[in-house]
Amino acid sequence: MSCYGCACDHCLYNAELEAWYITPGEVQNAEDICFCCDECKHYDGDFSKRSQWRPDCPRHKFPEKYLEMQRIVEQRRARAAETRRRNFQIIKGGKP
């Protein structure tokens, strides 16, 4: 099963979020934590549970570390594209 594309996949309030995404102090109240993934068949493959997959959520918020990682990835892509454009050369040849 796949959680790809679900709003809960990288949400700050997801109880199943990996520890390296969370900065201590980002979640202020323990009541804000969402346990939607524990009741979802897509998370653990238990078909006795119903589908909790959702494309959007009113409480969704990205963790700061995730946003920082996205910025770094975008900067690397931009730098690689700039390097490719700078190194591109047109080779003239063939019959005149």
C-alpha cells in the first residue's frame, strides 16, 4: 500500500511522521497530534480498516526541516541546470 500523495504523508501533526522531520517545539499541544494513519488501510495494509487517504486537510502543515530540505533540493536543481546551460556548446559541422 502507498501513502504517496496523501496530505498526512509529510504533515507536522502526523503521529507516524519520521523523527528527523520534526524540530523540538514545533508542536505545542499533544492534542494537536493526528492519529488518522493508525486507522488507515493504506498505511499498514490492513484491509479491515477503511481508507483514510486524503488529498488535502484543513490542519495540514509542513515541518520546518521538510521545508528546508525542499529549498536545498530546489537550489541544487537550479545550480545543476545553470551548470548544464553554461557548459552547453553548439558544434558547427557538416556540409556548408
